Amino acid sequence: MSTQDQTVGLLDNLALDLASGAVEVVDLTHTLDPDFPVIILPPEFGQCARFRMEEVSRYDARGPAWHWHNFSCGEHTGTHFDAPIHWVSGRDLPHNTVDSLPVQKLVGRVCVIDCEAETAADEDYEMDRAKIEAFEAEHGKIPPQSWVLMRTGWSKRRGADYVNLREDGAHSPGPATEAVRFLVDERDIIGFGTECIGTDSGQAAHADPPYPAHYILHGAGRYGLQCLNGLDRLPPTGAILLAAPLKIKHGTGSPLRVLALVPAAG
Amino acid sequence: MAEIGESRLPQPVKKNPQLKTAAPLVPPLRRSRLGLRLAGFAARGEFCLPFCSACEKAVWPPRDACPTCLAELAWQEVGNQGQLIAESVLETSPELYFRGRMPWRIGTVRLACGPSIMAHLHQQVQVGEQVEMGLHLDKAQRAVFMAYKNREGGSVNEDSQLRELTSDPKYRRVLISDARSPAGLALAKALAGAEAREIFAGVAESWRRDAVLDALEALDHVTLVPLDLTDSSSVKELAAEIGGKVDILIHTADQPRPGGLLDGSSLTIAQEMQDRLVTGYMRLASHFGPAMRGRGADGVNSATAFVTILSVYAHANWPSYGTHSACHAAVYSLSQCLRSEMLGSGVRVVNAYTGPLEQDWYESVLPPKLDPQRLARDLIKGLQQGLEDIYIGDVARDVASRFREDAKLLEIELTGGARE
């Protein structure tokens, strides 16, 4: 059998597993909704545009047989992808924009670290290196070129509880500086994703460096995924993540549909 | 003969679903150009008549020259004191508007400044009494005179003929478009004092908690409603829910940001401002306007006013807040369009003009700055007086009078005329 035939066979098996339900497609995306919270910055800074939609026509005088909308939003609105150019540390890297990054990296293995209990106890929870090592002790070493997602249950929150803003800023979980360094330097991940508004914790402006997840990930050419939905539906290991941002010229990120291929339970 | 006395306005009753809503008929629209000029004064609440400075007397009706000495006449503010010398009660009329409102009292007032003028009569005044005259816009937004005993008197607005000329919040349901704005919070507090029946406070992004939201929630006479002026679906949904019971809409949204085209400019901030202020106004008007226009004669709590708080620099650009001025200029222009589209509905399109407010985004601006409580008080007073253009505070009045005097000179002054 030729190499080409073997490749076709591999994907045929995947197609059969998808058709039979042996492999499930899990949607990890929030609906783009005008009232979905975005990151809040001091008012003198530029702000992230909310998702908005205007009706162009609805089978009426504006377009008799068709219904469509114009929509607008920021690159970092809703469930979204951060490219390295998003952060100052990644500004000069090659292939650092959503239109130039290598698409091979947009599909990959995914490890999901369950931090729900810790987050329930402390909404400012920071996932440290020890937590990752404990995950590896149970599920094996994180393979190189994997996505790592931090499962916190945060996506079940709504409205004000989701942003969790107080006078001293937002309060939400994220990775500790040393944990991000470990994932990038010693585990060579593709990227890191969370259920919160940012890859960083709510209080990360006060960390060293400020916003360590953004700074370290993007400085090393790695990617971020934010506002993921329902990570409790993924196994700790064994799933494949599909996370392809829109191909925006010189784009720093984009809303996207994040899907996972998950072997059916049992 | 109609009964004269202290009868109060009837309390609004719940709508009878079997009865047709009265069509918003209006008094005659046709006026001469001089008559329209009078409407300009009435819109601002100024009691102006043609005046002969040689005879030191006002003249009525308007003429080309003084009927006594043939000197030129000039419009100017005159004293509004006079005596009611005759009255009639209209029992029938070929005018559809008046047919539905009979009996209707009119009379003749001899003004101390000269002429005798026909006027609508307040229920409190009787022939032979000293009266005050007011120049008002009627439901057709045309100027009429009305005589009352004391305009500032406590129960003066408890008069069905005067209520036709004003937009009094009493008994009415009011929507504040952006209650989180400084003016919005102040109005939410003040409207209860003006006996508004219900106050809907529009709040965007309830997921963003702040002290103003806490303050609004603590007001027990206020109902918070979700309203985001930058989101068409949000405006449409709220209009579908409460559009039929908004009697007064007060558009309070603002987003003052310093900066012009070259200095301190940010296109994203300007776009955001434009969407909130200009397109936001269009969203409000297109979704709430039609229902209000259909309810201009819907009883004692008919729809009566679509009010917008505008920067007085809508008239002439203030470069320190250049893009902000431009957005307000656009809304000012749209309000003129809306006035035309609302004409004949009995719903008044009211603009309240202000200078800078006492708030964070004007912290680098020298006083005088307008206190939001004063804004709320004067805006409500303007509605009670039936004004169409309300100028609130020294800055607004000064800029508006300079604009009327010489728009180009004002532009030169604002754009650096006084610079060394």
C-alpha cells in the first residue's frame, strides 16, 4: 500500500468514527451576543468593541428574498484567539499575526487541567507548577506541541459574576508566572486557554511581569484562547482541539469557533 | 358659561381596551412668517413683541411700522403684566382639535406695555383681574398667548388648557435613555418630585457594576430597564415592551471626550462616541418615535415630549472637545428632522442645551460648570413651562445668545480668537 493510501485510510477511520459517534465534536464556544462581557480597561484607554449586529434585510424591500446582517466587534470579543502580535513581547516575531501564523498549529492535542475545586475555594486562584506536575503524575507528561486548557468552571458564571469586577479590579483565576514559564520552556505548548475573559488572572496587572500569561506566551510565539465554554466536557487528555482564527490581514486575534474531537465515553 | 375655579386635572386611568385611542389632532398649523417668528420666541419662553422705541410701546398685531409714529419696530422682550378685559367661551368650532375639547375659554388681555391681545384663559382668571401673559407653543408647535394669575403659583399647571401647551411630567411615565450618565441619575432622583407616575431608567451592560448602578437600584420609585443605545436589538426590544407607555422620553446619553482631529484624536473613541450619540439617537427615535407619535392625544397622560440633552457646542464647534461637539451638532440636526416628522402629532421635540457639567471628563475645564442636579431641576421646569429649547446654565445661555447675534463671530472666538 502506498503512503497516500495509508493517509486516506487514517482519515476514513476518523470519518467513520465521527459518523458513528465514537468521536464526538464538542463546541467550546460562547454565542456572540451583544450583552456578553468584554474586558474592562480604564476609560481613558481604547476599549474592546462589543459584538453588534444590524439587519441588512429580512425578505423585505431592502432585499426581497434574503435575510442577512452586518456585524461588528473587536478582535478580542467573545470566545477568541490571541496571536503573538497582540502583546508587546511578541511584536517583532515572525508569523505573529492571525493571517501569517502556521495553520499546522491550529489543530492539536489538548490537555485539560481541572482547577474547579481550587477556583471554587478561591476566585483569585493561581495555577502553579506543582498543580501541573500533579496533573502529569496522574495523566502523563504533557506532550510537546499540545494545547493546555485551564478548567475552572468559570464559563458557568453569567453577567456581573463572570467579570467579577470590584473597585480593585477583576477577580478571576489564571496561571502563575512560573507555571506559564514551565509550560512554554519545558513543555513546548502550542498555546494556553481559559474560561475567563483573559488568559491571565483578574489581578495579573500586579504580577511580575504584569500579565505574565500574555507576556510569556506571546513573547515565545505561543497562542492564547479566552472565554472558552464548558471545559468540563473534555477529558484530561486524549482530545484534539481545532482553533482556527479568522484570516484577518495583520490581525492580532479573532473571535472563532473552538471545537474539540473527543472519544465518546465508554 | 364654563365653571371657573380650582378644578384639578383628572387622574390618568388605565386604558380601556375597547375604546379607540384618540387621534392626535392639532390646532391650525398655518401662520404668516411673522407668526412663525413668534413661535421662535415661544420655543425659548421669551415674551417678545414688536416694540416702538420712540413711543416706548409694544405693537400688536405685528406691522411694518409703528401705527402711531411710523418709526421702525424691533422685536424685544416686554413686560407680560396686563388686565383681562373680556372673555368668551367657545362651545363649538369647525376646527377638529377644538371640537374635542369644548368648552374652551378665550379672552382679551390689555397689556401694560400697550396692546390688547387675544389669549387662551387659565381657569383661575376672571374678567377685570390683573393677569400674567405667557407666550407658548400649542400642540401644533405654533405660538399662542395664555393668561394666568401667577405663572409660578403652586397649582397653576392643574389646568387642562395649560396642560395642552406644556409637557409637564406630572402623572406621566418617563423613560431616561441612559440613567448611568450624570444627568440620568440626577433626573431619576428629581422626576419623582415632579410627580411623574413612573420612571423607567435605561441601563446598559448590567454586568458592569458601579456606584451609579447601586445608587439607581436604591431609588424605590425607579424601574431599571435594560437599554443599550449602541445595540439596535436592545432598543428595539425595550420599545416593543414599553414603547406604548412612554409619555416623555429624556435622552441623557453623553460621552464627553477631549480631543479634535489632530490633537488627542482617537478614531475608535470618536467612532464609539458617534455610535452612542448619533446612531443611538436614530435608534431611539426610530423605535420609540412611532408609538409616541400615535399617542399625542391619549388623555391626561398622553405622549408629550421627546427630550434630548445637548451640548450647546452643537451650535458651534468647541475645539477642546471637537469631535464631541461634532456628534452633538449631528444630533442637533437630526432633532430638527424629527421635529418635522413629529409635527402634527402633538409630541414636542425638546432640546435642553448645556455647557460642561461637573463631572470627571470635564475636570480640566475651568468653571462655571453645570451641576447635574441643577440641570435636572431646570430641565423639568422647562417641560412644565412647555419650552422647546431649554438653555440651562450660564455657559449655554451665553453661547446661544452669541450664536444668535453672530454665528461667524462665535466661531472665530471659539476657534482661537482670543489666543495670544
